Amino acid sequence: MISQQQCAVVAAAALGLAGTLLMFFNTWTYEPPAGVNFGGSAVDGDNVKVRARNRRRDVYQRIGLALLALSFATGGVAPFLSP
């Protein structure tokens, strides 16, 4: 029989792994906009795509950090659960 404490430890490990992987695979540096100095309207479409990719990376990094924090909180509660 699996206890509540063991379930919490497994959940903390799974949340930590998911959060770490999300942050790892979305931690590449942000892309600079194309034609920063001399781009003009010719590269506006590309800049919209670059901003969207950078925003996606930012969102996934925040989700990964939240999952990692949740795993620490779950791991901190686990010792106080019934064995």
C-alpha cells in the first residue's frame, strides 16, 4: 500500500522534473528582432514572429519555474503527512 507521504514525494519529483525540463528546453537566449537598425517595414512581419517566439519562451520559463516551486512546496509538506 502506498502512503500519502510516498505519493507526495513522487508528485514532488514529477513536478520538479516537468518544471526543470520546461525551463531547460525554453532557456535559449531571446532572438533579436531582424533588421534592428535598418529594417524598416520590410521586416515587420518577421519581427512579429520573433516577438511571438520570445513570448512563448518567456511563458514556458515562467510555467517551469512555477512547477519547480510547487515541487519544493509539495516536498516540504511530505514529511508531515501520515506514513
